[in-house]
Amino acid sequence: MSENKKVVIIGSGPAALTAAIYTSRANLNPTCIAGYQPGGQLMLTSEVENFPGFPEGILGPELMGNMRRQAERFGTKFVEADAVGVDFTGPLHKVFTDEGVYEGDAVIVATGASAMWLELPSEERLRGRGVSSCATCDGFFFRGKEIAVIGGGDSALEEALFLTKFATKVNLIHRRDKFRGSKIMQDNAFANPKITIILNHAVEEILGENHVEGIRLRHAETGELTDLALAGVFVAIGHRPNTTIFKGHLEMTENGYITRQENSGTSVRGVFVAGDVNDFRYRQAITAAGSGCAAALDAEKYLEALVS
């Protein structure tokens, strides 16, 4: 089965849903390939307090549900299937799913990025209950509490420094004997009295039943186990852009992020990019939504030029 639409959007986070709202309001007949686990990273966030328009905050899944209903109201068609391949060589761009092929004059890629995790059962169980991958999203909830940041790169160092605004103590934990982050970031972390550096330790387990109560560390050389009592764990070991199906089809950075050309365009005419699949710096819901708007407006302008 093949279905032709003016615009095909791949993704279902704030970038994709904002693009869907704008393209559907412009009568561009968008189809959104939402995937089997829709909603993006906000589905893992309990409370969102920094998205404009919600003075009391809003649950991440509720925000995503509202955005989806808004897009549906204007006519976006949602496909509950994963995109498994693309073909951008012809005049119509093709997106393959296991339920059929969707063709569009324009495609907006908004597949996002996934936080890399420690892959511990306790970590997965306590996500949104004291385990987070976003300091700017969740740091406020740990005001006056002791927390830990896991990682050794610039992201971990930056998150640890940011979290000192809220926490009484930040334990910065890295499994190796030295950080790989930039020298200036390391100097700032070592100089901050609220940060305690713990090297050569790996997280064995996150402790707590219904919320984080501590962590268990294993020394990399001796194997000795140590328990720390704390209220939150921020995992900052990196993000991985969801770009596997675009390799060989779109230009990317060495880290796999899709590169932008003019405005929100990519290396292929008629294919646009929005959100964390391109943005490795800010990674915020509001910046993702803004880039989804930009991609939709660029797609609309591109389609107008095709028929003029």
C-alpha cells in the first residue's frame, strides 16, 4: 500500500507535533508517522514547569497528549507505526513503515534523540521518580536535597554545575580515573564547593522502591561497594540521535545528528529537520517546538514554489 500526502512528518515529540499543527492549519494534509512509542522524551518526564503557558506546570505525557489532540483537530493523520526506511531520490519522498509506504512532496524529520542510560533495572523503574536525564527540566525539584550526576564528559560537568543552583550537594561520579570533558569545565567543577568528585566508581544499583533513596557504587579496581543516601540521580552519559534510517540519505555530523542547510532544510530538497535530531546543544521542549514551527513554515514555502 502506498499513500501520497503533501507532507509526511516522522516523529511524535514536541517538534513533530508542532510541525503537524502548523502544516495541518496550512491545509498541507500532513501524515505523522508517530511510531509505536509516541511522545518523545517528554513521556519520561513527570512534571514540566518551564514550558510557557502552564504556570502551575504540566505532566509531560499530558502536554504531549494535548499537542497531539490539537494536531488531530486540524486534520493531521497519525500512523501508529515505526518508520523503518526512506527513499529521497525521486520527486516524491518515500517513508517506509511495516504497515505501508507513505509518499510526500515534503518530509519533516523530527525523530529526536534518545538519552543514553546505564541499563540498570532499578534505573528504568525509577525514571521520573528521582532518576532523570535532564537537569534543566528537573533540577528545580531537588532544591535543598543531595543528588548525584553520572558521567565524565562536558554534559555531566555542565549538569553538575547547573544543579548546584538547587541541590545542597552534587556527587559527580565517573567510572574512570579522569574526566574526558574540557579543562575549563573540569576546573569549574573541582573548584565548586557544592560538588564532590567521585572517580573510579560505577553505579551498581539505584536504591529505593517508589522514589530514589540512594545509589550503590562499585569501585572500579577493588570492587568494594559503597552506598550513598541521596534524593536524585541525573544520568549524563550522552544522547544518541535517532537517525539510523537516514544514514546514506541525509548529511550528518560525525555524531549522527542531521545537519541543516538553509534555514531548516537538509542536504535533500524538500526534506526538512526539526528538534533534537538536529539540536545537540539545547535539547529543550520549547526549542524543539519552535524548530517544528520553522520546519513547517519552510515546508509550506517550498510547496508553494513547486506549484508557482
